[in-house]
Amino acid sequence: MWASVAPAPTVPVSPSARRALYLPVHVKFAIALCFGIAWTALSICLSLQWLADLSGIVSRPGALIVIGFIAYVPGFMNAFMMSSIILDRRPPHAPPAVYPPVSVLVACYNEALNIGDTLTSLAAQTYPGPFEIIVLNDGSTDDSMLVAARIIGRLQPRTRARMKLVNFAANAGKSAVLNRGLKIAAHELIVTVDGDCWLRADALTRIVERKLSDPPGTEAVAGSVLVRNSRRNVLTKAQEWDYFHGIAAVKRMQSMFHGTLVAQGAFSLYTRRALESVGGWPHTVGEDIVVTWALLRKGYRIGYAEDALVFTNVPHEFRQFANQRRRWSRGLIEAFAAHWPMLFQWRLSTLFIWWNLFFLPLDLVYSFAFIPGLILALFGVYWIAGPLTLAVLPLAALWNWFIFRVQRKMFRAQGLRVRRNAGGFAFYVFAYSLLMQPVCVAGYFAELAGLRKTWGTK
């Protein structure tokens, strides 16, 4: 996805010019909301004949559910998201006079093949302030501890960071080992990094600067996670676009309205006081989303540093991919179970909590109505998917083109360029959801049925 190029020259913008372009966040929210509602109203008008035809087959309520979660709800979400990002004018980084000290917690379980690269990238950080790197080996059954010890011994004389390896003999799970690391950490700012990630040299600097530049009350900041092993096969190529387009766009929008819903464990910054106020990371399969919602419920703001880049290895086999996405889906149900009162909190980010509440019916309708509808359309039966379905393609194309321009601009500002990945994009657009949505449904039902939890990949 990325390659280095010469950094683009930047043109300074005067404070007065920035102020002239500035709109209050509540005004931006209202504009985006109005645009989303207007697009939904247009969709309803255009779909009346479709609604009438489908009502004769599955009843009026059934047709409303199917069309609502195929067209109306996704249309509102895309329209709201696109207009929000068009209006986004996030504050520039403001380098502090003195950079605060940072503790980096690296949770490691059976990462013998990856932990060396992770520690090498951390040791190479150009962060101007003091920082420590604490590797938390959670009872690995491979050579993770030996590899980490050897790498730390080689890197320690050449880095400004203080590096430490803490070994726990028995595996306790990611949340438990992070909470143990929090007690060991010496500093107020806590950064979590997964044991198979590679950080850009300025990633730590940028995520701390974003925390210090964001509005008061910001107690956590999610970094930007991208795919490192994208050239492995078509599945990793498609995930590259998912991270680069979908996940990045959602986080950017949510942070604009003060409520990034997931400060992911792969690379995020938290304040110690905020973590301790919610009791640290909960013992769940989705510990990062559940702790983020706990922070939001406390009234804290969660930011997003779109230019604090970390590259991670994503699943390259379908089984691994399915395990990961099921775990994410179970984490969402865990977050609702623990923090459902957030549905009734009065703040801008409440919209996104309700937004996530619709994921279950969206994925259900997609899996059990739209996918069968596509199969029927192949035989000339256009009850669900048909010529009218093609009407959404222009908006989808416009959305993908726009977020690509936004992300490419961010890349260029850091001296990076987007590499070609046309095959992965085609798979992402036309087939990725066919894999992901049914897997997510399986995850929801596994959690609701109380099936045994396994942490699996990421």
C-alpha cells in the first residue's frame, strides 16, 4: 500500500485563514445529519416501486426491513460519513516545549517470528521525550521470550528508550497482561502496541502530539493501523483497502465528533488516570472496544491520529480472518452488554453507538436476504437485487474516490505514496462483504449464545 517518496512541501496557513474555514463541531454535525436524512429521503422516494413489488412477496413489514437495511440505513451512514469528512478541519499538531514521558506496553503471546521487528521499530522511534518499552510475555509457548531478550540486548545500547522484558509463566490473556503492565509502567501516558506491529519512526511523536493538540478531555487517542503483509494473497490485499479506506474513514469521522469508538490495542495512547478510573482493561475478547466505551461513558473524549502510522500483519488464511472478525463482533456485543446506558447519553458520539446497534440487523439482512438475492438475480429473479441495485454504485464510487484522495493526501504529507492494488480493490468492492458479513453474524450469535471464548488472532 505504501512506499517512500520525497515529502511534499507544505504551505503555511495563517491562523486567520484557518479561522475563516472553521465551523463549530455542532454545526458540522447538523450539516452532516441533514445531508444523511436528505439522502435517505431520496432513497425512499426512488424505492417506492421496489417496496411495493417486494411487499407482495414477503409482506410490507418484511419488505421494509429488507430494503431498509439494504438501502436506507447504509445510505444514511455513507452520506453522513462523506459529508463529515468533507467538513473535517482537525487542529494541526502543536509540538510542545517539553515532550512528556511515555510507557509503551507490548503484549506478546507466541510472536517469535514478529517481536523482533516490533522492538526494532520501537527502538528507532524519534520521540523527543523519555520513553520506556515494556515487553509483556504472556506465557508464550514458542521462543518469544528468548527472541525478545536477544533483541533487547542488541538494541538497548543503541536506543534512547529504556527497554524491559517481563515474563509471565502462565498465559492469562491480553487484558490481564496489560493490566499487569499498567502497574509496572512508570509514566502517565500509556501506549499499547501488539507484538506483530511495525511503527513508523515518528509514530510515537505524532500520537502524543495529537493527544496534546486535541480538545480538553481527550484521554485516549487511536493510532492509524494499516496492513503490512498486503502482498501475501488476495485476502490480505482486500484487507489493505478495508484498513486504508473503511476503518480509517470511520475513525476519522468519529473523532471529529469527539467519540472514536475503538482505541485499538494494536496502537493507541491512553492516560493512566483514565484507565485506572474505569478499572483498566476488562477480561473480554474485545478488551479494546469495551475499555474504550468505558472511557466514553465516563465522559472522556477519544481522538484519532490519522498520521501516527503502524503496520500490522493481518490474517492471510480465511480461517484466521473468520476468527478475527468473529472476535471483533463478540467484542461489540460485550461492549453493549457492559455499557448499554450509553445509548441514552446526550452527546454527539451517541449517534455512533446507535449506529453500531444497527450492525447486527444490517449483517443479518445482508447475509440472509441480500446474498440470496444476488444468487436469485443470476437466474433472472430480481426480487432483492436487480437493476435498481446498480443505482447505489455511483455513490459507492464517489465515496471510495473521495476517501482515497483524503488518505493519499495524508500519505503524501509524510513522504509516502499509495502503491497499486487494483486486484485487491476489486475483491474488496465486490466480494469482501460476502465473506465478512456472514462471519460477523456467526460472532454475534456465538456471544449471545454464551459459547466458549477464544482470543485467537488479534
